[in-house]
Amino acid sequence: MGGSVRDVHSKPELDGLIKEGSAVILHFWASWCDASKQMDQVFSHLSTDFPHAHFLRVEAEEQPEISEAYSVSAVPYFVFFKDGKTVDTLEGADPTGLANKAAKVAGPITPGDPAAPASLGMAAGPTILETVKEFAKENGSSQVETLSQSGLPDGLKKRLQQLVDSQPVMLFMKGNPEEPKCGFSRKVVEVLKEEKVKFGSFDILKDNEVREGLKKFFNWPTFPQLYCKGELLGGCDIVIAMHESGELKEAFRDHGVLITDANDAKGTEPGGLKGGITESTGLSATLTSRLENLINSSPVMLFMKGKPDEPKCGFSRKVVEIIQEEKVDFKSFDILSDDEVRQGLKVYSNWSSYPQLYIRGELIGGSDILLEMQKSGELKKVLAEKGIVQKESLEERLKKLIMSSPVMLFMKGTPDAPRCGFSSKVVDALRNEGVAFGSFDILTDEEMRQGLKTFSNWPTFPQLYYKGELIGGCDIVMELKNSGDLQSTLSE
């Protein structure tokens, strides 16, 4: 094996390597994902430290058969094999976790032989040195740097502070002011331009060490983060609130930040920004209009590969699952069915990959960003702020309908125009007894019709309810009427 990373191009090729029984570590990656590229460096150095294991790479979107087989929905993603079986997985950019799991699967080179942590440390940086130190200790090696008590090395702390202090107004964002990589970063850039202040920026997608370090060092888990004279002001929501209330202008003034001409503000774009989208795209007016109409065709709009019930890639499937877990209605567009839209939207949104999710016409991001937002609770917050309400489950709808009237009849047709004899009989019985009742025509809603059968465990219609409890169907209602008990049953 010799300590190198091998690209896999087919499932039979992968299956053959796994069946050999040696330790196999498989990295699913994507060329557009910075986190994949960073983890690939760690992966490569691990292959040197554990040369008796197979270190394999699969480009997730180019090998859908392999990705589907291992339920890959986000990158980077790792699968660990031993003795021909899957023994572990790892999702996300977690160098420490990768090093830990690789050591468990691959083990030391030979019994009593230490791994070579020096190369691993150089590749992965301080974030995994603690783990490497553990490996070295277990294998009798001590060639590892030490970390400070806080969990961040002094060198990283110093670097973070220098970055924060490098400009009077400093923004840590996804992407850069000219090409933001998420809607929240774009919003903060727009606010700063409106405030007419010069600002520096740092793209946290290009440096995972800075990205993770800032979260811990300043105890703020999300991005963007805005600093003024070394002091953290907050993220997108706080910055917008301060801007709208005038507090942001006051904060800049109190810290001695000079207001400049709008054209001097760093990151200003000649065409400006419109709805989170760069105006000057070079696309035809017809295509631009079509894209705008598609984006705004639903409050929550997903451009994906395939359809929600038949996704054509793991990333699209993951985003569909996230939206469904948030219980909101959405529409989708299959970009595989229209190459003009597929290529045009990349230019229009300045976002090179799919899926892409838009809320109220604003690009939120792709699979990785949405997964991160969901885990932090940020996605739920954004949906609420945009006025996107959770849709009711079928069970909730049924319960609400059943309780909408003390006496509630689910029937075919309406009381004035029944569509079956059994429904007509129940309506007549209720009216003859002088009972007021509500009704629902199950012929108008197939989902409700089938759902109610399961919910009530009663397979036919009509169904009569009193105060939320099922009384029965036509036969039972007629028995109650004939015995003189119908009115008393519905008035207890």
C-alpha cells in the first residue's frame, strides 16, 4: 500500500478492496467544498502514518452509486472498514475524530511501533495535536507539541487576536465581500456598506483552524462575526437589529470609526446587490427573468438534482430531509431537467453547486450550510423571521377538524347534497333529532379520507364524532336513533 491515497472510480473496484479484509478508510469529498480539501490534507498524511491501511477517495457527486450505497448526504464524509465490514463513519470536518477513528481501525504499524505523528501534526495543525499526543503516548513517542490549558494553543490565540485587531471594523464571513458564500454574510456586508464604513474581512471557509478557533476563543458558535476595535458586536441578527435601531452607527462613532463616502467602503460592488443576488451577471434578460420567477415561485424554493420523492444525489436528499424535518411547505425544481437553468443559476446566484435553497427569494446556501444551520437552530430562526410557518401534520389536521364542532360528521358530499345513501341517512337522523352538527366532505381531500380511516381505526364512511370521540358509522347512528338514544348520546 505504501502510504498513499488512491482514487476509486467504480463500486466493483471498491468492493474488491474491501473484501481483501485489510483496514480501509474511505473519504467522500467534493471539489467545490473547502472543508473537503482541508480534510484531504489530513487524510493524505494519515495514509503515511498508517501505510498498511487502504486510504481511498471517492468524489461523491461523480460516483452516485457508491455515495448512495453508503447514504452519503454531506461532505466530507468518511467510512471505516475492517475485515470486510463497515465498523464506523464520520461526517464533517473533524480532524481529531478522523485521526482517532483511523488509529482504531488501522492500529500501529507493527506491535510496539509508534505512528509518525510529526507529519500528521504539520498537516492538520493544532486542532488535532492533542489526539496525536495521545497516540504518541500510547505508542511510546513524545514528539508532539503541547496545547494550552484552554484547549487552544498560544500561537493560535495570538493569531486570532491579531486578525481581530487587524482592522478597526473586521468581519469574519463565508466568502468575501464581492462574493459572499451565504445569505447571512451577504446581509452583514450590505449593512456595512449602508453604514459607509471601511472594513476588513476574512474568509473562514479557507481556514478551518481560524474558523473553529474563533468559535471557542470568543464563545460565539456561528458566522458571520463582526468586530469593532477588537470587540465582538455579534452575528447577522444582532448587526441588522443594531443597524435598524441606529445603535450600530452609535457604536462605530463611540469607537472612533470614521464614516467614509459610500464608494470608498471596502467591498462595494458597482452594480450593488439585489435580493441577495449580484445584478451584473451577463445573462440575457429573458433567462434572468425566468430565473427570478422560478426563485420567487414559492416562499421556500429548492433547486436540486431530481425530485423530493426521487433525489438524484445524496446532497439533495439531505436538504429535502432537513426541510421536511422543519415541517415547512416548499417547491422544487429539478436542475437535471433543464441545463439552461442549471448553468444560468450558477452565474445568477454566484453559487457553483447544487442543491441551492432560497427563502423569500434570498439564497440561503447548499447542503453543508443548511446542515450547520439546522444543528445550531439558526435555520428555524430564519424561517420564523421570514414568516414561514410550520405546516400541520396530517394527525394535527385531523384532530383540529374533529374538534371543530361538538358534533362532527365526516361524510361523502355535504348535508344539502349527500353523495351516498349512508351519508344521507345520518344527515336525516341528526336533523330529525334537532342536533346541530358540523361536516366535512371526505371526497374533496383524499389525504384526509385515508388518514381518518387509520386515525379512527374505522374503514368506512360516514363517521360521526361527539366531543372528539368516534360514535360510529351509519348502522350505529341508526340503532341509536331507533332506540331513542341518539339525542342523549350527543348531549351528555
